[in-house]
Amino acid sequence: MIAEAKVEMEKRGLTDADLKLIGLLSLPDKVITGILSMNPNTLRTKVCRLAYKMGVENRTALVTRALALKLITIKQLEFRTFDNGNYTTKNTS
């Protein structure tokens, strides 16, 4: 992580766990709650609090802002592919 990103993290009060969650936001809630072993209501609360910290109103803007501020890279985003009738969660790296 570059120095500017660390300063931005501290300024916004973000943790490493927050960045991990941002990297998962391209996945459906059900998948995220399974990966992080958390309740769906807890996930919604965390996403709302993260959006507030980042000064945005939704998940898409949250990921976009994190990318723009270089808090995460496109390679850190998780996504799903549909292969032979099954969804598979992958990392872009």
C-alpha cells in the first residue's frame, strides 16, 4: 500500500478489515456473509457505516471511491463467475 493510501485510511478511520469488506462488495450479500461468517443485518450496518466514512451513499460508489483513493486495487476485488452451472468466487489477481 502506498503512503498516501495509509494516510487516507487513518484520516477516514478505516481498518484492514474495512478494506477487506470493500473488496468483497461486488459479491452478493449472501456470499459475503458466508465468507465473513456474519449476520446479514451486521453486514448491512457495516456497509452503511463504511459508506458514511467514505462520504458516499451506496456500495458502487464505495468501491469506486476506494479505487480512486488507491485504498484497494482492482486485483483485490472478488467476483463470481458462472462455470458449468455453478458460481465460483474468484479474486482478480
